Amino acid sequence: MSSKLPPAGEPVLRVRGVNHYFGTGETRTQVLFDNTLEVMPGEMVIMSGPSGSGKTTILTLIGGLRTLQEGEIEVWDADRGDYRRLRGISEDERVSIRRLIGFIFQRHNLFDSLTALQNIRMAQRLKPQAAANPDAQARDMLTYLLMGETDLDGRTQKSRFNYKPAALSGGQRQRVAIARALVNRPKLVLADEPTAALDANSGLAVVTLLQELARARPEAELHQRVRSAAEAGENGRLAAWQIPLLKAIAHEHGTTSLIVTHDARIMNLADRIVHMERGRIESNVVVAERLFVREGLRQSPAFAAILPEEQEKLADSLLIGVHPHDPVRPDQLAARPGRLEIYQPGEHIIREGEPVNEHSKFYLIRRGTVEVLRETGTMTQKLAEMGPGRYFGEVALLLNQPRNATVRAVTPVEVYTIDRATFDRFRSVSKPFIDRVLQNFRVFETH
């Protein structure tokens, strides 16, 4: 029996060195340039960038809607327990890969002759193993998306189950298309501006459903989205009655979503933000990692006083694109040289008495535990034990003096590093932090 998810630490989607061209002969124009991306199980990834940057093109290549010209794309097939490669495959193979994916298009692409319910039932028939009660499953989807007999405030309304697309508004048609894409609970969802035609409440319902399909959320977290219209503002709100329905719909988890959008309302709900410019992936930020590094830098007196925008630039320069809870693979480490170092238990990261020079660094602990030691005569004194989010190494850099303590790995340790040149450059941005560091250092010395 095959696993529904890839092996631990492996992605659902892998894009490697993808180039793409439009036209032929003298009019041939390159529109994608050496794009590489991995999307992990259960991630909700947002792809941003200006119009014409290549977002939709790469999405259609991943979905097998265009022929892959150069590079490789691999999509995990849970039934096979292996990856399906898109390079050089036949049209029949591309069609079979499309069945692994839930597509949400800017244009709804509904069947005009079918009702909302029938459009969803059509999608259900493509799944080899039908639900026990597919009609009820389709109705639950539409009801959750506010097209049933209950409105957001719990009042009775006329359902849209039996309306054909021509009788629905643009936002209602989009909700039917979303329900159709998600009703079979695909493990990979590709969405092109899924919330652009939706009001704030419907948009939040869609994003919350994608999040719940990815992994189960605590009900307390979901109930934070149940609020008054005044409290919700432009961010939208859920109704209390939607939450048990959501839990019933999303009883399976592990769905991964790749969403092309300009909708600022959902940016802060993403797990990862991939930004494209002129056909290239320019940045690939794991939101949790960005927040972790920024918070760690803010805790250090060496960086607490610099301007917030400078803190952000420094933090983003350290990111490796991996959630801070997850270990870094060797290939990920190699792809971001100079940002992260790994130490095994017993290895020294810095030693007391080491001189400070151009190779010296500031350290922020990403994973693992270190101990801080100081030699006192013939005795070794343990000063502290530190874990993720803690930092060390700034005092010697500021004073330009030898290291005043030894730091040694207790467990396997991953540390972000800031080199001496970068440290000095950011130090010059704001003078007040020097006094803060020295004051902090003097207090530490007296204890």
C-alpha cells in the first residue's frame, strides 16, 4: 500500500531549472528563466509578482496544461507512491497527472448547461473511489461557501444549488468552481487568483478551507475568525455554524496549495511566499522562518536599535527557505552558502580566547542546544545553556577583543551566521545600540 505523502522531508512538488519560450524562429521569446522551487506537504504557498512576471505560465506548466520545454517538474502521485515527471511525457500521461491536481482558474470554466450542484457532481465522478454520499458532500461544500440555505448571520436565504452559471454572480460562479476543485480533496491545488472575484467573507472561507485541508487547525484558532462585521473590516469573517461543517469537509489532511494572487488580504495567511520578477523566482520566503529570524535579531541588543526596515533586510538575507521546525537537507544548505552552519554534539562553535578578525561571526540558533563555558583557573564553569532563537558572539565583535567564552554544541545544532563585514555595516546604521550592548555585557560580567 502506497503512502499518501512523500517520504519525510521530501516535497509534493519539485521544479528544477525550468525555462520556457513563446513563439518560434525570430519571434521566439524567453519568458521563464532557470526557475527552481520545492513545495512541501501541507504548505499553502502564495506566488506574487507583477503582471507578466511569469506566474501563470509556471502554474500551467506545473499543472500539465502546457508542454514542459526545458528543466524538470515532478509531482507526487500518492497512488503510485512515487513522483510523476512532466518532461517528455505524452498527452495521455499529462491528462492522468492533471487528475492528481485541483485547479482553480481566474475564469470559472463551469459547464453552462449544468447546475452548481451538477458541476460539482461531475468532478466527483472522476474520482475512482466515490464518497459514501457524494450528493451530501457536494451540498456541504456549497453550504460552507455561503451558497446554501443559511447566510453568514445564520438567517435563511434561497440556496443556489440548482442555479445554472448564467443565473449566478461572478463571485458565486467562482465559489462553485472552487468547490468543484476541492471536493475530491486533491493533494495538490493550483489556483490562479482564486479570491479576486470574491468578497472578504467568501475569500476568508476559501483560504480557511485550504488551510484546514492542509492540516487540522485548533477550533480555538478558527473561532478567532468568528467576529462582527465591524471587527472583521476588510479581512472578512466566518460564522460559528461554518466551523463544524469545515471540520466535516476537511476530514483528510495533507493538501498542498500553490496560489497565484495579488490579494493582500491572504498574504499573511500563507506558509511560504514566492516572488517572481521578469520570469525569475527572485525570493522564496517561509513566513515562519522570516518571523523566527526577525524576532531573534530583535532580541539582540546589537540589532534592536536599527530601523525596522534594516532589520527586515538583514533577516531576509539569512533565510534558507525551510521552516525553523524542520532540519535542513545538504542540498538546501548548498543552495544557500554562507547562511547556516551545522555542528554535532561536542563540537566547538567558538572558543574562549580566539582572536576576532574578518572571519569572525555573530550567531543565531535555529535548532538545537548549546552550552556557554568559561575557564576559571583549572575549572570550567558552565554559564548558560541556550536553544532556538538565542544568539551569541556579538560582544567580541563590538569590543574587537578575543572571545570571552566558549560555545559548544550539546545536541545537533544549526546556527544562522552574520559575518564580520555585515555586522559592522549594520552596526553603523544606528549608534545607540553600542551603549546598550556594553551595558548588557557589564551586567553579564558581574553575575
